[in-house]
Amino acid sequence: MKLTEIVCSFYILALIAVNAAAAVAPWEAANPIAPLPQSPLGIDAKLTELKDPPTPERVRLGRWLFYDKRLSSDGTISCASCHRPENAFSEPTPHSTGVRGQQGGRKAPSVINQAWTILPVFFWDGRADSLEAQALGPVANPIEMGNTHEGMIQNLQKTKSYRTYFKEAFGSEEIGKERIAKAIADYERTRMSGNSPWDRWKNGDEKAVSEEVKKGDALFFFGKASCNQCHLGPNFADSQFHNLGIGWDPKKKAFADEGRSKISKDPKDLGAFKTPTLRDISKHAPFMHDGSMKTLEEVVQHYNKGGNLNPSLSPKIHPLRLTKLDVKYLVKFMEALQGEGYQDASPAAFPE
């Protein structure tokens, strides 16, 4: 082969490569298929060990759907509008804001490390029994995303390219609510947090945390704070519901939000809410289901005083007699739970 023919062949191949690269849709470049992430230090379980493990294709689809505002009735709200990555998939406001600027009554809890929970209960009141059910709940809530499941499906069906990615993820182009929920849930399962300074210390790095953190750890697990009665396991949450007296009005003798009892119909659950994870808790302010506490110091002091007295107060809540230094140490401990692995941002482009 002559030199000119070789040069010409290389030129043709280069043109083919350029054209192939140009043929990749911008939304695919913004959200490529990626391997499932490895669990970070401190999270011993693996996504591949789940009964129905996520697939890279479902996760990619779910990432688009999680950030896509077209799931809402007016195209203004996505899952990420309330579950914000920069706040460790919680939000920086006391209450969520939905379509048409409507205000909800609760703060969005974090979805970090929800692939593994002690019990299958989701939302502050435990009304969902799976991440899939949790994913669909806000869509049909008239205050949050204000859509119907049928309306959500129709919005996505208008987008021709989405059909390709549903086929890629599920084997056919059908766009259904169960598939939407599964894809979003699988994306959420990949939002894992670990390798925090505390995790590194517990795995042998004595310099990973300060002496204040170590003292807070002793108070949390073994001392008079006894926080790990409820904040337990690798995710620091027991999947149980506890009444701390948040929202109790002693004059009206009523709660602003009745919590778990609305779901369980059990009077013992009045004013009780699910224990939240403490992973990355320093990014979740304000705190509690109603966002009524601005700082972690305020939260610890609430426990220290024994909560707000009411007829349904959890028996685990009682005065702790913590000193100012104790409170400081516990806050430093919780700040040391800021981890890695969950970080993300909205894709720059979506299927059209």
C-alpha cells in the first residue's frame, strides 16, 4: 500500500471516529453508563449482594428521572428539588416547597445509605415499605410534585428518547410507574456515604479525628448520652419511631403533626417519627422532621433536657445531665460522620 493510501485510510478512520463521537446525544455524554460504585469504608454490605441488585442501565435511567422536573405536573419540581446532593440529599429548609410554591409540613429526609435499613420503612412516618414506594409518593402528592402517575408517564412518553433508555434498562420501551419507581430507587441505592473521619479512625487511623471526637464517641456509645439506643448500626438509625415531644403544644394538648399514629392508627405512636440517619448530619440543618432546630447543639440540648413532656413521650427519652463540654464533644462526633461516596449533581442534559 502506497503512503498516500495509508494517509487517506487514516483520514477516513479519523472522520468516522469524529462522526461517531458527534452522534452521541448530549444527554448521553452528560450521563454515561457507569459501573456500580463500590461501598465506601464503613459500609460493609455491597450493592451486588442485594436480592435484586441495581444495574448500571437502571441507575443511569434513574439518575435522569431523579433530576428531571418533567415528572411534576408543571415541570418545576424534581426529586432533587428537595433531596439536594449538596445537602447530602436532604434540604436546607424547614419544609419542602412543591409545585406552585406550596409549602409542605415536613423537611425532606436524606436518602443516603437507604439500600440497607434494619426495617423496610420510609418517610418520617414510615408510610412506604420500599424505596420504590417512596419514590412514587411525592409525585402524586398535590403539594409536592402535584401529578398523577398517569400524568407523569404521559410527560415522559412525550420525550421520544426516554423510550430508548427504558428499553436499555428493562428490555422494552414501555414506560410504566413501576419501572420509573425502580429506576429512581436504584439510583438512590447508589448514594452511599462512608469513609468519614470517624470511619477512618475506627479502622486504625488514630490521627483521623480529634480527641474531642473520641470523647464524643465514648459518650455516644458507652456514656450517659446513650445515643446508640436509637442511632445504631452503620447508618446510625434503628428504623423505629420515637416521640421526642417535637411539635407538642401543652396548652392545646396536641401535636402540630401526629406523625406515625396517622399511619399505624396506634395512639402510642402519637407524635412519633422515624429515627434519621446521622451520616452527614452536619449537612442536614435545620433538624428534626419539622426543621424546628437550627443547630446540632440545639438538638443535643433537646435530648439533654429530656425532650418536651407529653403523654406519649418515648420511654427512652429522659434528662441526660450532660455538661457543656459533653454537648460539644457529641457535636464534634457527629460532624466527624461527614463522608464520601454519595456526591453528585444534576446531569447537564436530559433525553429529548
